[in-house]
Amino acid sequence: MALRPDLLGARAEPVEFFWGPDDVMLYALAVGAGQADPLADLEFTTENLEGSDGPRVLPGFANIVTRGARVDAGGDDPRVLHAEQAFRVHAALPSSGRARVTGSVVGVEDKRSGVLVRTRAEAVDAGTGALLAETLQTVMIRGETAGSSRTRGTLGSQERPDPPLAPAVVTPPGPIPEREPDRRVVMPVRSDQALLFRLTGDRNPLHTDPAFARRAGFERPILHGMCTYGFAARTLGTIAGDPGKLVAMHARFTRPVLPGDELEVAVWDGEGGTHFRTTRDDEPVLDQGWAEFG
Ligand SMILES: C/C=C/C(=O)SCCNC(=O)CCNC(=O)[C@H](O)C(C)(C)COP(=O)(O)OP(=O)(O)OC[C@H]1O[C@@H](n2cnc3c(N)ncnc32)[C@H](O)[C@@H]1OP(=O)(O)O
């Protein structure tokens, strides 16, 4: 599975990302906050609780902050699927902010069904330059190879000769233990969840347009990977005692999720964090999961 070093190092132009209380509350609702109990998670879904000075921000929102700087690995191409995602927050994100976001391709790897493209992004506070968050996004471009003209056409104009050797954003300490999980939590997903999640900025028609979804090989639109991931992130934080406690997370998307699916998160306590797996009907949809808490 050769890495193609000649494609590494492609950089996205730095972009600025602004957000405010409405964005963070919408994100919280889009990843299921308050669905089981509208009075739970109110700190994340309302801004005017007595004594509060704005909503708290779910750590998974870091993945929204960096989204704009990801190097385009296919855009709205029906062959592109989200394959893995990792993030680390370096400070609790404020309810309003302005970040400068940079991204670069740090891996291009041929697999049987396509090519995996890994993009690392960093968000710093646009005013102070303080590091806010890092993310590592992997997509699979199905039917593609690293050396093909299509991949070069997508990434080639942004090539740089000396690729950065970026450290991993999150390194799981090992595989998920084979013993029974320490805890399991059921996580129902509403049938209109993708319509809500797209309002956080990801308008890929794969998640809403039946004709586009069929061209991608699916009977109906599938849920945004980042929505499933956000559900898991919020649930893991809740299991740890506070949805805001999560500081880092890694997971692999192994099967598509459909809006309306009932998911289950299973967790195994580990050294310095928690292993997890998300399943639908006992089939993994998010696997190799690892989460760390502050
Ligand atoms: C723009 C879109 C946004 C979205 O939100 S899409 C929705 C969220 N994503 C999904 O629903 C995707 C769910 N996952 C899948 O459907 C599958 O997963 C893949 C199609 C991505 C790949 O599966 P397979 O066809 O089995 O892969 P292979 O080409 O046969 O290659 C197998 C090698 O690839 C590694 N691999 C498999 N899946 C992933 C993955 N998700 N991320 C990273 N690597 C993966 C394996 O380990 C193995 O590697 P080794 O050959 O070295 O043994």
C-alpha cells in the first residue's frame, strides 16, 4: 500500500472561520443534544440560563471550525466517503470566536477500493495566535489510485515539494479490548437528523439528495459521518460526567449510517482514556475509537 510522497504537502489557503452562540447551539442540536431529554445539556443548547454568559461549546465543534481549510479531496464527488476523523482541542472553545485555519495533505495511500487522503488542519485564535484545535480527516476516494490523473487534478495544483511530517493528532494506545464493554449507551438518531446537521455547513448532497445518493451506490441518503461522530463525542463526554470534558478523539467510519438508525456506543476504560465502538444492529459503524478527557 504505497504512500505517494509526491502528492504529500498540498496545502489549503489559510481561511478565517467566525462563529457565534447560534452556531454552537445549532451544532449541539445537530449532534443530538437534548433529544432524549430537552432539559439535559441546556448549557450547550441555550444561551440565557440564569447565571450563564452564553452557551458552552461541545468540543466536537472543533471539527466544524477546521472544516473550511481541508484540502479539497473531491468536493461533492459521489465517490468520496469520510473514512476516519481525529481531533484535539487545546482550550475550551469560546461561544464566539474568530480562528485562522490552515490545512495540508499529510497522507495519500492506495487501498483495494480506492485511495485514502489524509488532511491535517490547525485552528489558531485569529487575534492571539494561540492554538485552539487540530484535526486529522481521512477520506476514501473510491475507484481512485494515488497516481491517477483525477487525484493529481484534485490535489496537484496545490503541491509543495517538501511535505510536513505532521505528528498524529490522537494516537490510540492499542486495539479495543476483547472483553465485554464496561458500559453501553443507546443513541437513537432522528429521521430528519441530516436535514439539521447540514445547517452546520456541510451541504454535500450525499446526505439529502436521493438521486445523488443513488449515484454514490446507496439506496437513500446516508448520514453525515461528522454527525455520527458528533453523537458519539457528546455521548462519550456525558458518560465521563460532562460533554465538555472531551479533549481528543479518533474513530474510523466502517459502515454508512442512515437517519433514523438506532446506534449504540460501547466503551472500555483504558489507560489515559476510553476505547469505544459504535454499532447498529451489532455491526460496527464507528470503530477503533479512542477518546481522552481533560
Ligand atoms: C464526503 C462524504 C462524507 C461522509 O460523511 S460519508 C459518510 C460517512 N462515511 C461512511 O459511511 C464510510 C463507511 N466506511 C466504508 O464504507 C468503508 O470503510 C470504506 C468504503 C471507506 C473502505 O472499506 P473497504 O472497501 O473495505 O476498504 P478496502 O479498499 O478494501 O481497503 C481495506 C484497507 O483499507 C483500510 N480501511 C478500511 N476502511 C477504512 C477506513 N474507513 N478508514 C481508513 N482505512 C480503512 C483497511 O484497514 C485495509 O487496510 P490494509 O489493506 O492495510 O489492511
